[in-house]
Amino acid sequence: MSFGAGFLRHPDLFPARRAGEPWGDRALALDVAGGPYLLSGLTTAQEEALRRRFGSLCGPAEANGTATQVFRAPATDFLAIDTRGWEYTLDLDPAPDALQVAGLHLMARLGWTPALAGALWTPEPAGEEWTSVCENYLRLLTAYRLLEEGGALLHSAGVSDGEWAWLLLGPSGAGKTTASRLCLEGGGTVLSDDLNAVLFHEGTARLRKLPFTGDLGERAGGPESVPLRAVLRLAQGEEEGLRPLSPAAALASLVAAAPFVNCDPFRRETLLAVLERLARAVPAWEVTFSREGGLWAMVKTIR
Amino acid sequence: MSLSRVVATAWRENLLFSVLLELTYRCNLDCFFCYNDLALKGEPLSREQYFRLLADLREMEVMNLTLSGGEPLAHPDFLALGARARELGFVVRVKSNGHALRGELARRVRDEIDPFLIEVSLHGATAATHDRQTRVPGSFDRLLANLRELRDLGLRVKLNSTLTRWNEGEIEGMLDLADSLGLPLQVDPEVTPRDDGDREPLQVAPSREGVLRLFRLQFARGRAAEEGAPEVQVARGGDDGTVPTPVHKHCGAGSSGIAIDPFGNVYPCVQWRRPVGNLHQQGIGEIWRGSAGLAEVRELTVQVKERIGAEGPGSHLLNFCPGSAAAHAGSPLALYPAAVQRREALEQVMEEERKTLLPVVR
Amino acid sequence: MIAITPATVLRRRSDVRYRRIEGEAVVLRQSAAEVLVLNEVGASVLDLADGERSVGEWIDALAEEYEGNSITLARDVLAFAAELAEAGLLEPVAGRSEP
């Protein structure tokens, strides 16, 4: 299927430049890993919805950062989609210096001219639909920004004992939320049970908390940034246990866990370089766990 | 009774005749030298405001309505506005890049809008050049396929091209291409700064040699026109390329024509970005009759006429545009390099022509 | 040549666009990209050619408007209607012409 055809009524009209009619004249900055991210062209209602959603991460739009302009798109641009039992995947169309994105009530384009900047077109003027569109866009933008910073956005659960962090990798259904709950029950903290940022700081890989979570929801408090101790690939089974992963297997798991950018042939080399560095910096294990077992105790032994 | 006399009357009596609507700055191409001011902000006109505007323009006996952009097809109400314009009896022109004009959308444009003309931009004779300018890979091949489809649908299409440093070597090829498609091609030899004053587009302004070459070709094809070759015109400022009988104004900017941007700002002409009112504050009739800004513009077009007239015979070869002058040189009265270069090139080519046509005494 | 009688009902062709400027009509035939300028009577005829009223009714309406010699007017209007039909601006409405 050609780009956008699953979401858009007229893929031919997909914007090729960051232009259009802004929703309003409000703007804010989001202090999220790889940021700040500046969003402009908002209505007051859109701004307030983002402030409710992202709370203290929102600041005034004065700082330098990665800019995104938000524009109107007519609802009629989008196909009606029955989302029951449907897995939502953004449609990406990467190019050497641009990325086009189509999704539910969103069109977006990132451009490198030369700095990364974005534009988001949506028919959502306010409310949860708007924050959902915006969050989906921000997840994608964060993935690209982190890559530019030599880091990565990883589909993972990030757990910590306050001093160290462990990254639990696995596709949807592998048990990231369950594993997060088990760690919480055992006395650990959870950064996010869905998406975490890995960045290198003075040669050390660190996990940074992101406001993008799964079923577990957002966790107040806890560390914002913790040195990463190990990468763990989740597996569920009868016998609990740890098995070391080869660097190649670890790299494969990390690539599979790097959403959006792992489908972009023009950023593949960069992504591989970043993840290879990560695979060399921290040990990787496969951890088999059960719902009743002592996952957290097992994780903490990896030092 | 001639059209030029009617146009002159419209200029003299300030009778609004032609309106260009920039419906949106959204665009599915990203032309390097596009003049749109993409940083412009404001509240877009609603469908109801557009319907009211069209009704007002009908009342004012406006004849020509051009739907432009950005890409006008990207406006949510494009078809509805076009259909209403047809219902109200306007002569509708659509300025599109043609990229999305295919299939159902092209058929609906024909059936629901019945435009007099669709004006489509051609950027080169090859995919490499065209796509370099549009910055969308595949746009050339798509355009050629769409142009054939539009022709087969019976839509009237005209090709417009801006001469640039990048395509000036392909002008013959572009003219041949237009011929092979059976479509007229109009080439504008002038690249203008962006509407916000940004001069980046001038990086691709055509060379003197490029302009000369274009004019030579146009003269040569003018001679061939008697044999039935499609006519090529140099784009002219003012009112739809119509040359009026002498009047006291240089052009119809603000006197018989206006342009309106997506946020309701009203300008005397698409080239002359001097706001004279806004439709969120006033109706078009009120602006047309009462705007102090428009009164100034009308007075300026009188001054431009005097100023350009003082350039002596051949001043018409400048094809002077006060909007371009304001953009290039900061004043609608200032001579700007592109106009001077145009006159020099035309004089040179006319001289060459004269020598060719005069019998040579041996 | 289309035979025009006072019973003929004519309408503007669908590709005709026109506006009145200072009493005159500027007319464009879209299909031929042809522009014409008609005088005041011509403009009124275009207004009247709605596919409902017969040419005879136009003559009555115009006689009231211009208070001219009605015989001359009738002759002029019939000739004018024929001319505009010939020029492709007007077309007869099938089955609408009065007996």
C-alpha cells in the first residue's frame, strides 16, 4: 500500500513543506529527553490539555529546542477507521532529509534543514484526542532526537533501585507491564513500562525517564536519570533464570526494540552504531520469569 | 466594443473585476523559490466567511475568481467553494501544482467546479530539474501523467513556468514538451523575493543569457505562430495579461483586482503584499470602498504610470510591476534590476530581429 | 442559422459566464476562451435568457425598460437573439418553445 493510503483520503495532498494554517498563537516547551521540544501554533485549549497531560514538564517556549509547528487539518482528510481489535502503527515514509508520517488524525513531517524540525497537522482542537495525537507524534520525534544525541528510544520497561537501572526489553505482550509490577511489588521503582530513553553521559549509558507509559501509567517521583546496569530480554516460562546474551543477540533485541527509527533505512547506520555502543557498554541477559516469582530479586543480582 | 476599453473603465472607476484567493499555504510540493510567507499567522477564513465573500463579490459584479495557494486543493472546502463560485457565475481559474489532480479528484473538479482554466506549474523539461525545484521526487513523472489525464477529461489546462537558473537551459525542451501535450506554456522570466522579504529565491534568478535565450525563442516562435505553433507569452503584471487602452494608472492592482490570503488579509495584487484590510474586521465591499490603504495604492499606480512613463520610449519593455518593485527595492516606484535587465534583453533581441528581417545590401 | 420567433425559448449555454460593467456585459465563452463585450440591450438579453421566458416576453420586458419603438425593438431583439445563438452564447430549450 502506498504511503498514507491506510489513513488518508488524499495521500496525494500530503504536505511537502512545513506550512499551513496554525490552530492558534500559543506555544510551550516540553522538557523531555532529547528536548526541549517546542510546540507552537496551539490554541489555548490545546495548550491547557498538554499542561494537564505533561504537568511540570511544560515550560515557557523561550528556550532553544526542537521546534514543531502545529497546523489545522480538516477531519475530512482522514479515513474513518474501526479501531476495535486493531493494532495501531504509524505509517512512515522516510527520505534522506525528511520523514513523512501518517496516522490516526495526524499527518506529520520531520525535516533536517539542517537542524531537525517538525510539523504536525491534525483536526483535533482540544481534549484527549488532541493529547493522544500529540503524544504519538512526540514519541516519534523523541526517537529521532535521541538518535541525533547518540542515544535511543527503546520499547522497554525501565526499572531501578534508585542507584542503578535495568532495561527490560520485549515486544508488546512479552510482559513489560507485568514485569514492572513485579519489580514495584518487590520494592523497586519504574521509570516507564513502555518507552525509555537511553543516553550516554560522560561515557556512561544512562536511562532517562519519559512520560510515555503503557498500562502501568505514569509513576510520580522516582529518579529521572539513572546509570544503566544491564539490558534484559524478557521471556516467560516455568523455570526462572538468567542466561547471558551474546553481543549480537543483544544488538538484535535492541534494534527490534527501537521503534520508528528501526524502519528508517536512512538512519540505520546511525542506529546500529548507537545500539552497538550500548551493547558493548552494558551486559545483556535473557531473563525468564513467572508471575509469581521473584523477578526483582533476580534483577538486582545483576551488577 | 473592446475588452481593453472595459478593463480601462474598471481601472479608472475602481470596479473590482478579478479576485485571487490564496486558500491555504499547505502544499504537497516544496518549491525552492515559492513566494509564500510561511511564517504568516492568523485566523483562517471559515467556510461561512468564504461563502459570504463570494456572495459579496457576485454582488459587486466581479468576473474572475482565481483559487490559489499553497495548493488550493489542500483546502478542506476547495470543492465546495469552487462549486459555489460556479453557481454564482464566476469565471473560475485554479492555480495548482497538479500533483494531486488525478482520478476522482480531477473528475470532481471538472464536474463540480467546471473551471475556465487550470494553471499548472512546469519546472523543467526533465525529472531531474523539475524535481530539484519542487523538492519532491517523482513529481515530474506524476505531473506528466496527470496532465494527460486532465486533457483526456476535457479540462482546459495552461502551463506556467518561472525561468530560473536551474531550468533556463531547458526552455526549448519545456516548450517542446508543452507542444507535445497540446498545452500553452507561459514563461515568467522573473523570480521574486518571498512575501516576507526573504531574498533566498533570488539565488536561482535566471542569468542574463537565460533571459535573452527565452526572448529569442519567444520571438522565433512568434514568427512560427502563423504556422500554428502554440502561442507563448511573457507573463505580464496587472489584470490577467490583458493590455488595456491608455489610462492614468500603471496597472489594475487595487483598482480592478485584489488578492486575499488564507487569514483574510487583502492585498492590491498577489505580487504587491501591502495589506489594505482584513475580512475578519470588514466585509469586502466596505474595504473596497473605504480602505485608506487601497486609496493610497490607487494613487501610487498613478504615480507609477508617471514614473515609468518618464523612462521614455521602451519603458513598457520593463514590464514594471510595483509589487515586485516594493519587494525588490522597498518602494513600488523604484526601478529594480530584473525589470531593467528585461528591458535591455528585449531591446537587444528586438535589434537582432530587426537585422534579421531587414534586407541586407550587398 | 437557428430560426428565432417570438415563441422561441432560449437559455444561456452552460459555458457562458458574464458580468455587467457600467451597463455593458463582458461575456466569456469558456469552451472557446472567447471574450465578447455586449451593449446594454445585449446585457439585458443575457439576463432574460433564463430558459423560461420566450423571446416574445423579452421584447415586452425590454419595451417597458427602453420605451422605444416596439416594432423596431422586436426586430432588433429577434436579430440579436439569432446572433447570440449563432455566436454560441444562447441555445434553444427543446420542448419549451411556445406554439
